[in-house]
Amino acid sequence: MIPEFLLADLPQGLAQALRSQPERYLLFLDLETEGLSRERNGITVLGTMVEGRYRAFVAGFNLERGPEYLRTYPVWVTFGGSHFDLPFLKAHFPDLPPPVLHIDLRRLDRSLGYRGGLKKLEVLFGLDRETRGLSGYDAVKLWQRWLLQRDKKALRTLLHYNREDVANLKPLLERAALLFREAAPCPGTTGLKEASGV
């Protein structure tokens, strides 16, 4: 499930565990926020998926428990997290250590020649979602409707949207790993490590 070149510099025990039972150590992660500025905007939803189980940490409910959960997993998988999710987490939870390995699928896919955001790649690779048509901007508006009007439907839609964002990271990672295995000749590792967000 994980491209082999990403395991090369990990501690041997962790690398072997990720080869044999990757889902036990992988955490798929996606944030929803009040806006794009990590200095001015808060985190609204911290969505995670481990071994197929979705867990959300939501502002005003249980967001403060998110960092403790994150630190129990050595590998985080995001889409665009090098520039968005991880900097937001660092700004709002400065004591949260980074993962041992961060796999940024946006960078990984770009190194394979695929450009575009998560929604574009979902369409390209045939991944379905019930919330098709919603965007990050819609997620901001849904949160505002919940915050200002206590619109429970808006909150449920936001969580459903986030869950689908997180759930589609796994097939994207699997596809990238397959494409790297099929690549010939094998690409060099230095640029790829940078591309993955390691």
C-alpha cells in the first residue's frame, strides 16, 4: 500500500510493520477550517480514518482530543497536507509532534504526472462520492450555518463531506503505490521523497 521508496529511511521495525500490516499504522487525515489563514481561522473538523473507521474531532465538541489521537499513529496520509493540514495543526496545536512519515498524496500524484485537486483526481480515477459538487468553500459555509443557526443538517452534511474526503485517500494511495511498482525504469528516490511530503 505504501510505495517502497518511502520506507527506506524509516526505522527497520516500522518499515517492516508497514509492509506487513500497513493499515494498523496509517492514519488518513483531512481538516476543515473556517478559512485559509492558519493565523486567523480555526479548525472546525479534524477527520481521520484508521482501518476503515472514520472518527471526527469537531470544534465545540471534542476537537481538543484530536492531537492525542493523532500522536498514536506514526504515518499520516493527506492530500495537500504539506501546505494546509500540517501547518494548521502546528499553528493550533504547537505541542503536537509531526508524524514519523507524512505522505502527501498531492505531491506524490504530481510526481507521477497527475495534476489537480482531490476532486479532480477522484473523477479521473473513478472514485465516487455522494457529496459531489461540494467544495472546501462550501465546507466553510456549512460550518457557519451550524455555528450561527445551529443547523444540524448543515453539520451532518459537513461531516459527510469530510468523511468522503478522508475515505478517498486510501484508494488514491493504493493507486499511487501500484503505479510506482509498475514504473520502469524505477524513478530516483530523492525528488520523490520531497514530492511525497516526507
